[in-house]
Amino acid sequence: MAEREGAIVKKGHDECLKTALSLLQEFELPEGLLPLADIIEIGYVKATGFIWITQKKKVEHKFNMVSKLVSYDTEITGYISKKKIKKLKGVKAKELMLWPPVNEITVDEQPTGKIHFKSLAGITKTFPVEAFAAGQ
């Protein structure tokens, strides 16, 4: 795929997890945002911000502080930039009985302590950033 040209690619769970955490830190996103398991590969294209993560199986994670169940597909893709991931694919958050795909994640520029999740359906949910800290 053309969008993956020039990517830095890492393989193996430990190496991929380290890379994912360092990218989240670099772009000022909460470290617990991607609670992944059995990661096979992570790729990052510095020129465009395109990122992909492949894991062995789908992961569901409950963010207890905000009582939110989130599903992470076997492949997650998006474009990462400062305090934002856009054109996100492979992440869904449960809303009542539905699982609308999360399309964009943004952390406020000013330190309001808020993070916003936007779906293609136009639904935006806002939570405290600390709900997505590592270990939550």
C-alpha cells in the first residue's frame, strides 16, 4: 500500500508495545488509550502520521473510570498528530446496544483534562483524560 511507504515497522509484542507507548507520549495522548494484547506489528510513517497496529485477536477493554467498553479490532489504522488521531479505523465504543466506530480522538490543546471521541455518525463523547491513563 502506498500509504505505508517509508514506514518504520516493528514486529513482536514487546517491541510494538514500546513503540506504541512512545508514539502516544510523543503526540501527548494518554498512554492507556490503546490497551493492546499480542501485537504482531506496528508501523508508522513519519511523513504523513499514518500508523497501523496489527494484533492476533480482537480486544475488548473496559475503561472503569468512565464505564466505557471499547473494542479494538485485529487491525487498527489512523493518522496520529499532536493530541489527535484522525481517520481512525478498527476502534468501536459501546453505546447502549450499538458499537459505533470511533473515527477521531482529540485531546484539548489547553490542559482542560478532557479527551473527545468522535464517531462517523456525528456522536461526540467527552471524558477526563486520566480515565485513559496507563493501567486504567
